[in-house]
Amino acid sequence: MRTTYVYKCNLNAWLERKRVVANKGGTRSGKTYSIVSLFVSVAVGNKKSRVIDIVSESIPHLKRGAINDLDDILEKEGLVDGKDYELNKTEHVYQFKTGTIIRCFSADDWGKVKGSRRDVLFINECNRIGYEVYRQLAVRTTEIIFLDWNPDAEFWYEIKGVQTKSNTIEIHSTYKNNPFLTQVQIEEIESNKDDANWWNIYGLGITGRSQGIIYTRWKQVIDIPKSATLVGRGLDFGFTNDPTAIVDVYKYDGKLWIDERCYRNGLTNDKIADILKGLNGCTIADSAEQKSIVEIRNYGIRNIEPSIKGSDSIRVGIQILQRYELCVTQKSINIIRELRTYKWKEDRITGELLNEPIDKFNHALDAIRYVALNKLSEKPIIKRPKAKLGQI
């Protein structure tokens, strides 16, 4: 493995003292095996002793992956437990004669996540753990951080800016970079080319979209066409923890064109009214916030109405929007982020998708849905009477 492209790239990053070494790629490219192999080289051949931590989402995941690879490499290198290193099987700790220690633990072990420092960190399938776990581990790592994952969707690596830091290096690899695969394994991987999303993620190592994503028919556009017609403006209230989202929805060429106007925390109703002043078209706001709607009206915004809601309004609104291709302006970064992460719930036991969306990554999307319910529904809907000025 020490002669492979992936191993050499990680070795060079180690020698160049990069801070984050990000191994992004397809299935069976040898990412995990190469990184663990590098650690064994360091553990047995480097005079400086180090603490190296290998972390993944769970111990079973570690046992199937990184720990299995580590044991395989040690055996192939002829290294013997009790002679060249001491293994604590209960704690999954390997202590080498050089003084270097390799520790394996899961990201759900919060005591270890926030525990003692380390010199080197490796997070295996890092897209399966949360950003706060990464941050806690990173601040306690003195030298270098290795990451690996199959890019099924964007996550904190891109969203939180780890990717763009000056001392981050990204190593891209696919099954074609692994010379140890058999022809049968290669044919099995390539048999999935007809599944575009799977092939992009696991075959080519290109960032795809998560399974269960609710809105899949969308694309980024530079701007709204001048001849597009404003359908309405959606408003989803937030304050401390959640942002207030205001989104303009247009219709043109049989598609919906979406533009993010506001996505901010801490907005009081007078500030929301300031944003809405002078704008054309109707604003449809979350009907659960009747008091806020009335208050905004009292600030002079007369073209605001509550969204239509009911026992099944969330799914109905989603179904309306799914009829259209959504064209989202490139500057609508929060809408784009929500579109990439808003998913159907999964059954915890079977993993099957449920006909109910998760209640997160949906502030701007809820605002768009309010417009769909009030302005795009093909079925006649009895609207609630508007509250009068001053009425709560």
C-alpha cells in the first residue's frame, strides 16, 4: 500500500506539515487503509513518540473499518502483539515500543472527544459526525488532522469553511487509484454507472446529494429573468436560534425562480417591516405567528397575509413545489444549503424513508412553501379571514 497514489499523497502532506489532509473520494479507493498504513509507518519508524487518535461515528463502524485495517497492516508487516506493540483490546489502544500510541474511539464517547490532547487526529467518514464534535477534537490536536469520506452531500467541511483554509490540502481518489482491487471488484463498482447519483459519489468521488433529499429538481441561476412574474414573497419568522427567512418566488417559463431576500437572526417585527416596505406583491407569512403579522401590518405593511395551514399542509406544500423545477439565484446561499440538506425522515430500524420531512434545514424552504400553498394550489382552499388592524 505504501507505493499507491493515495499513500504517497498523504505522506507528502505529512512531510509538508499540512494542518488538514482531506481525503475525499469514491468507494474502494484505499483512503482509510492508506492513512492507517501511514500511521503504522510513523509508529514503528519515527523516533519521536506521538499520540494518534482514530475516531469514527461508532465502535462497530471502527471495528469494521479502521481497526480491521490496522490489524491487517500490523499482521502483514510482521509486527507482533506483546513484542512490537501492546494491544489493549478493551480500550482499542495500541502502544508501540517507540512510545507512539494509536487510540481508537467513537465520536459518541463525549468524554474522550473532550478529553486529553493528541498529536495526530484521523476522523474516518467524517461526514457522519457533527461539526461540534470535529471542533472539539480539532482544538485538542497539536499537529495534523486527517479526514476521509465518500462525498454523498456537502457537510461542515464545505459549509463551515474547513475546505478553504490555507493549510488544508484535499486529496481526491477513486477506485482507479487502488491497484489492489480485483477485476471482479472493479466490474461490481462499474455495474452501477446507470445510477447517476451513486456513480457520481462512489464511482467518481464527486459530491452528490443525500438519499431522501426532498427537492431534487433545482439548479443555480445567475439572476431572475426580467420578464418573470412575482408570485409572492414568503416569510418564516425566527429570532434567537432560528433565522427569519424572506424569499421572493417568481414564475417564468413553467419554472419557479427563487431569490433570497433575508436570512437573519435577531430581527424584531419593526425591522422585518423595514425590509418589506416599498416592495411589490403580497407577503405570505407563517400563520402560527398571527400576533407578528398584525404588528407588521400596524407598521404599515398592508400586503401581508397568513399562510394556509392544516393537518397536512406541509406535505401538500411540498407536493406543489415538487411539480416545478426550482431556479435559485447563486447569491441565495442559505436556500441552496437547505435544498442540499432538507430530507425525509428515516425509520430508525429499517432505514426506510417516511412520508414526513425532518424539521430542520427548512426556514427558507418553509417560506417558499407558504407561497405555494396560498398562490399555487390547484385546489380551491378556504382562506382564513385576515385579522384587522390592531386585532391580535
